[in-house]
Amino acid sequence: MTNKDLADLIFPNITKTIKDYEEMYPKRDLSEGAVVTRFAPSPTGFVHIGHIFSSFVAKKAAKDTNGVFFLRIEDTDQERIVDGAITNILKDLSDYDITFDEGMVSETEEKGSYGPYLQSKRKEIYHTFIKYFLENGMAYPCFCSKEELVEIRNAQEKRKDRIGYYGRYAKYRRTPIEEAYNRIKNGEKFVIRLKSPGDFEKKVTVKDLVRGNITFPENDMDIVIMKQDGLPTYHFAHLVDDYLMHTTHIIRSDEWVSSLPVHVQLFSMLDAKPLKYAHLSPIMKDDNGTKRKLSKRKDPECAMHFYHEKGIPTEAVKLYLMTLANTNFEQWMDANKDKTIDDFEFSFNKISKSGGLFDMEKLNNISKNCLSRIKACEFYEMLVNYTKEYDEEFYKLITKYKDFTIGLLNIEREQKKPRKDYAAFSEVKELVWYMYDELFGKHEKTYEFTNITDKDEIIKVMKTYIEKYYDEEDDQTTWFEKIKDLSEEFGYAREVKEYKENPDNYKGHVGDVSMVIRVALTTKAMTPNLYDIMKLFGKNRIIKRIEELEKNI
């Protein structure tokens, strides 16, 4: 009896060979140096920032080399699958402009010539490769029960040996073919294990594109390559899929570094061209002076819905991730403000080996820059989309007063140095609530008057201004001249310089009077350009605000 007899017993319906699949999935017609890589999530939970980061890097690497970026869904762990997870993965990736040349496009549909891209639909392909390994003595059936595995582990712990199924502890590695054949024929449950040719005393060195040379002992573990349910384990599926899909680069989290000995060995046993690996360090967080990995459980910023709920634009998140991906990107961005991420030349050797430190302040600054460059009409549409989902009250207001809102958003926007008020759409309402009468009427008002605080003086200044100096047709220069006239009438210097030269001659200066008007109309000492605010308000609303001031001051 031969290994082929055993393989035929286990896989009686497998008639194709590896060569058949090699012909079915020929070498890709790409230029030299083109990167073929993938994002390969499990449909077992939500997409977090680590996923977005690694897929973002993978897409950039492929795009810069005219390569291929594909989406493969690794669903061999059927017990952990979450309903609708593929849809959620696709949506979260799409929100950040992470699109694919090939792969899954919905729960049931895909595009590309190297599929199926859903691992559970590739069972026959995996069985063909496992059968090949069995026929060539590179794998064997293992009948270990859970109890036997516990006994092996206990013996290893007692002897202080390495934990695992290897060497003298590989109980069924040397089982005669005929015995294994009969046990399977009699219905015994089994898994298929790799018959590792590795020697733990020997070393293997792999050049990682991020970390440089990584040296480790050869793998000597007889790992499971097919589970009792007939599906392969992650390690073996990874071999088959990346071999047939002609993947060139594996870009993934550094938690998989420990798997390198197994993966390198599997490709070697198949006599396949080794892949190039880039292991990305996790995004870190400063936790009271201690750096730790960003946590899915502890840190809300780890989940992508955090950025949606705050209303941080996609472009800002992408730019921020690129600052983490390549250490020279921030300097490049400052020197190339008219260019985009697509123009930046990505490099693996510029990826930090220690992992980027998540910095919310930096992300906010990048977001402010992004939002300040968007035209008011576009900003308005984005704000409408955000508030429609997250703030119904504000959504109704800004859609009711569309032109007014666009005018407000356009204050000091389309100029050489635009205002940078907003880091996120969630901040707009809290920064401009005073502009809307509906919000102003119900908001608790705390007037932030500074140098001029006498109530009677404030009311007199406001009434005199509206009755004597206000004119809707004034341009900004004329408007400010009238503010100076008002200041002079009340004993304040027309110019700040005049006041500083002779402070005893004046009660204050024109800036103090301007502040009175600003605070009286908005309650705030810091606002966008006062002239533009007053143009949007108009005379009637200004009068109403003065009436509100008299009631609340």
C-alpha cells in the first residue's frame, strides 16, 4: 500500500492536479517589479484602524508599481463568522477609498480571474494540494484526541521541552500507511498534519522589507493543515491562495512574524518562489507615559466608526495614515501642498520599525488643513450628509437655511490663508450655534465681554451703533471707519496705536468697541470675521440680538 492509496481514500473525488490549477491560473502579465498583494481579513468582526492602515499601505505599494491589489476573504474558521461581515468590511474600506483590482465585491459576488476569492469556495483546490502533499509523503493523517494532545503537552511541560507536535511527540507521524488507511476506512476522525522536514537546530534568514534580516530556527512542528471539517488551516490556505494568485508581497501586521518559519517552509516544500514579506508594527498609543498597542477594547479611536461619528473626513485620515506609513511623507506634504497622496512615492524602507504613535492632535491639524481647502458648497454638502446621520436638529436647520449656511461656511475660506476652525463635522454646530436664531434662543448664554464690561455702556454702544452708524450697503472699509467713529464718540481711541501712545486720554480703543459688538451679537469673544457675520445677520436680526442682550446681560 502506498501514500497514493491513502490519498485516494481521503480524497476520492479529487481528480485535478496542481498542474491543472497552474494552467488555470497562469502567471500574471505584469511588468518587472510590479507588486501583487492583498488584504485578507476574516469576516469575524469590525474593521479597525490597523486593518485600514495595512490595506492602505498594500494598495499604495501595488498602485505605485502598476501592480494588483485584491481582496480575499479568509473564512475557513466557520464558527467565528459574523453575518453581514463582508458587507461591513467592503463599506468600511470603501469609505476610505480603499478599492480593489480583484476580489470580493459583495457577500456573494467577485471580480477577477484568480478566484474564488472566498476561501470557503476553494475547498476542492485546497484538497488537491493536500492530496499532493499526502501522495509525496509531506503530510499524514493524525488521529490524536483532545485527551492525547493534553497528555503530550503535560509531558513536555514536565520535561521542560518546547510545547508542540513535533519529533518524538508527533505520535502519528510514523503510523504505517496500512494502519492509517484502515482507521480512516473504519470512520475514525482525523486531521491532516504537515510532515515537517525542518530541523530546529538550523537557522533560516528572511529579509523583511521593513525590519531587515530576520533569523529564526527552521520549523519542525507538524502543524495541522486540514481540520476535521475538511477545511484547511490558515497557514495552508495562505500557501495555496498566494501561490495560485501569484502574490508577490505579503504586507501584514507584525503579529504574524512568528508564522514566518511555517510559511517559508511551506513554499519551499512546494518548490515555489518565496514571497516578499513586510511586517508592519502596530499603531501605538501613549498611555500616561507608557507606549502600548492601540486596543480594540480600550481605545474608541481603534474602530473606524469613531471617525465617522466625529465626522473626520476620509482624506484627513488617509493623509494621517501616510504620515505613519512613511516617515518622510509629512515633510514631502509640506513641500508639495498642491499635490496628492497619489503623487507621493511610497517606500518600504521608510516605514517605522517601531510603529507609529497615534496622535489625535496631529490628525485634527491635518483634518483642519483638509477642510479649510474645501470650497464652501462642497463643505456644505459634506456637512449635510454628516448631520443627516448624526444630528437631525442641525440637519434641519442647515437645509432650511442653505444659502445662509454656505455663506457662513465661506467666511475667510477662499483666501491665501483660510481659517482653520473645524477639525471635524461634529464641531461645526458647537462652533457656530449662535448664528442660528433657533439655537441661540434656547442656548444658555454667557457673554464673554472683556475690557468693556459696564452693562449700561454696552447697551448704549449697541443702540447708538444700530441707530446711527449701521448701513447694510457698507463695504468692509467703510464699515470699519464707522466703528472708529462710534469708538471716538464714546471716548475710545480710533486706533490701537493712539491708545498705546496716550492711554490716559482714552477709555480704550477701537478693538474694545469691536469686541463689544462681536460679543453682543454672538456671546463669543472669538468668532470668524465680524463684518461677514453682520452681513449675514442683516439689520433686523442685529436688532433682535440687541434685545436679547438687554434681557440676558
